Amino acid sequence: MRLLTFATIAIGALVSAGASAATIFQENFAGGLGTFTSSGSVATGSYGARMRGGLSGGAQITSAAISTAGFTNVQLSFDRTTSGLDLGEAAVASFSTDGSTFTQLESVRTASGRVTLSLGAGANNQSRVFLRFAVNASSLLETYTVANIVLDGTGGSDPDPGGGVLPPVSSIETDGPFSTTIDMNAGSGRSGWVVRPTTLGQNGLRHPVFVWGPGAGATPSSYEFHLRRLASHGFVVYSEVSTSSGSEIRAALDWLVSENGRAGSPYYQRLALDRMAAGGHSRGSIGTFAIASDSRLKTTIHVAGGSFDGNGSRNLRNPAIYICGENDTTATPNCERDYSATTVPIVFTIMDNVDHINAARSGLPAITAWLRWQIGGETDRRGMFIGAGCYFCGGIWSTRSKNW
């Protein structure tokens, strides 16, 4: 992956990300430019951001200000490809701490693959860091494509002294200790809800993030009870009308990452970007399967939403849970097929006398406990799902697991 054909200029030394690195900012451009602005010919898609040369000299994209406050050893990683550049032309990655003077990290003519570059001490603990990618070429046939941008660093002053563990609760069947607030008109398209603890960052906590997809024909308001329950346990929960492609989930992750890095945002430096999850009910589960390979997701939750073609589990990269109802004759057979095909650590529970519509409400205790285990830091909750006498192995719950 890191065998590259390029000449590195200025301070762009090739480095490896340390084990203690924490994500500061991410962008993949699948849903557009995000917080970046552009000049010249620039297109975005699943391939990333593609800049084309031209008679005016080329094209470039520049990020909004990113805070690296509290971080050292700041590094930029991204995938890049160049095509058709002639001698004297270049694709350039650079950064700035004032938005006007940019320091070159890499200048290449032929390049392919992923690279990790150190920004040097000048980018440590800064309130405003800007990233810029530019192609200097004379033809529209000459291109520079960048994708999957990650800015990370060592969080020497991480304000989360508890290591990400949420405040303890006595029950996952009831509300947690946080009062809740709904931020409507959220997201890049202002069509989502964020349901969150009213006061973010209490006692230095960075909140785990969960993106929830409603079922077909439903909206976030249809699940207000569910979303408030999860937020009361300390999670920041985003929800938007679902598609089967899951594009809105990726866009939500992009937006939340951006808001965490935007000074003035209510989420600024309050989100645990290394503890993000996604899930949904029915169509929301289908969309979650579609984007489950996103490297930012630590787990996925699939409620009454087995894949139609039996291939949904192919995208899973991390532990997942299937929560289905005994009386759901449409989805539960698909859940069974997905479970058989799943190769990652998986828990599958079927609730007695529960139909398709009621699966989300009935499954809420399992959703809460699963999130507290997988992204809330409560590793002892494993025993609620796996092993003899597990919490979700009796009563209405019939639970299986494998690959652990």
C-alpha cells in the first residue's frame, strides 16, 4: 500500500501513523466537497475529488479551518492518483495555519496510492489549519484525484480522562442520566435530526456517535422515543430519512466529523470520532449494510432488516448485531440467511411475539446495551450477549453468536 513513485518536497516526509493517533478530521468527497471550497474544474463522487488542468493553470480545493488544538504529531493521509501530467506540471498537497501562506507537503507528477505526510511542528496545537490540494496543468485531460482524507495527531491533552467510558447506569431498560435536546435541520442538507445530551462535554466527556436509519416511509420523528433514550445514555444520535444506498449515512458521518472540527459548532471537540456506529430499522438496516465497510464505523446494528439478496454481510468489517422479530415473516428469514453468511463477530437475537414494526421499540434495550459495549467503553457488557445465562438469552430473547 505504501510503495509509492513520487518525489517528496519540503517537509513532506513519509511517516507511519502511531498507535496513539486520534482522528482530527476526515473527508471522502462521496457526498460532495463537504467543507472544502474549489476553484477551476473539480468534480466529486465515490472516487473522491478530481481536479483537472486547464488554460487558466489548473484547479484546487481548500478546506475550511480545522482545529488541531491539543494535538501534536499531526499527519495527513490520503489516496491520490495523477493522470497525464507532463514535465513541469505537478499535483501539490499543502497546508497553512493562516489561510494565506501554504507550506508544500508533496509535489508529484506521477503518483498512485495512499500516502501519509507529517505536517511538522508548525501544525501542532493550532486553532486554524487549512489543507489544500491543487493540480498545475494546462489540459482538462490532465487530472489529480484525492480521496479518503484523514488528518490525525497525538491527543496529548485529550479532555476525556475516562478513556471514553460513559457514566455508569443501573439499567439499560430505562433512560440514562443525561437530559436531551433535539437539533432539527441538521446535516449538510439540513434534513436530519441530531438528538443529543443537552449539555455536551460534561466532565470532559467526548460523546460516542450513532447514526440511525428509519424504516421505509418513516422519519426521525417516528423514532423520537428511541433517539431520546439513546441520547440520554450519552450518545450523540443523528437520523435522516433512509435510502437503500446508505448515502445519507456517509454524508452524516462526514458532517459530524466536520462539525467536530468547526469552531463555533455545538459539537466542536465534543465527539468521539474514534467511536462511531451506524444502524437502522428495515430500510435503515439495508442502507447500513450498504455502507458497513466505512472504516469509521466500529459496529453496525440491523433491526428487522435482513438483506434482500443475502449479500449484505459481505460489507461488514467489524462486530455487528441482528435484532429481529419472531412474527416478522418478511425480514426474519433474510436475517437468518445473513447470519449464516456472516464472517465477522456477530450476535443474532430473535424476539418472541414481535412483528416487523415493533422490532425497533422492543429491541431498544439490546440496542442500548450493544452501543454501551461497542462504542461506550463498557466491555463487561459482552456477557449480556454471549455465553451461558446471558441477559439477552432469556425472556423474549433467543440469541445466537459466532466468530468471537
